Amino acid sequence: MTLPNLITLGRLGLVPVILVLIGQGAWGAALALFVVAGASDALDGFLAKRFGMESRLGALLDPLADKALLVSVFVALATVGALPVWLLAVVIARDLIVIGAILLARLNGRRLAIRPLLIGKLNTAAQIGLATLVLVARAGDFPIGGAVLVGCWIVAGTSLLSLAAYGRVLRDGTGSPGARP
């Protein structure tokens, strides 16, 4: 167990706390812990790379912690009416389809090393940005409905584009964009 892995586990532990805070309308505290969780993601990655503490466990835990945090926060924000349910459906459907396709490929004997794509990273950044925007707006009682709507469409668009990109990678069977088997 490395220090970066412990930090990642701590981030996973923050998820239920953040969800409870959102459910209770404690927006400032939820925002603060969401920022701490985001900083912990940057810290564990830095430590792992800088000090050679990368591990197979960390390679699995880190993206799991990221997905758990983002999807859970989106579910909580949709549940309290801060995000539209249709956006939650797009975000979850995208993740389920990609994960399902990877699992199906593996069940069919295809071992793919799926690497993050730029559009996937942009989608994650858009999700983080939108969640942060909503939390900041709720914590400060700022009326920013138009910005949230634009953010929702950006997240939906990048979700669909990343789904298409990962679908192409899986179809090609290479695990990397644009390459042919």
C-alpha cells in the first residue's frame, strides 16, 4: 500500500460525506470537500509519478475513485434538482456503455489496453467544471441558471463524443485511437 493509494482511498471515503452534505443543502461544506477530493486526485498522481510509487492497484483505484466521485455527485445534484435528470442519464449511460463494451470485449478474449483519450479527459474536465459551478452557485446563492444550462450541454456533447471515440477504439480492437489491428 503506497501513500498515493492511501490518498485515493481517502478520496473514496469523502464521497459519501459529500453526498450527505449535498442532500442536507450544506453547499459550502460540500464544495470544500469536493475541492479537497479534486486536490487529492492531483496530489496522488503527482506523488506516484514523481517518486516512482505507481502501482497496479493505484492504476485501478484512481479512475474508480474519480468515477465514484463524479457520478455520485451528479446523482446527488440531480436528486436535489440542481442538475437535470436527462444529463444524469447521458453521463451514466455513457459510462455504462463504455464499461459494458470493454467487459464484452474481454469476455470474447480481446485484451485491450484502453488508454484515456483527449475527448474523455475533456469530458471529465467538463463534468468537474459543471459540478464545481453548481456547488459554487448554491454555496454563494448565485443565480447562474444560464451558465449551468450551457455547462449541461457541454457535458452532454463531450459525453456523446467520447462515447463515439471509445466505440471506435473498441471496434478497431487496438486500445488506441486510429490504429488498425
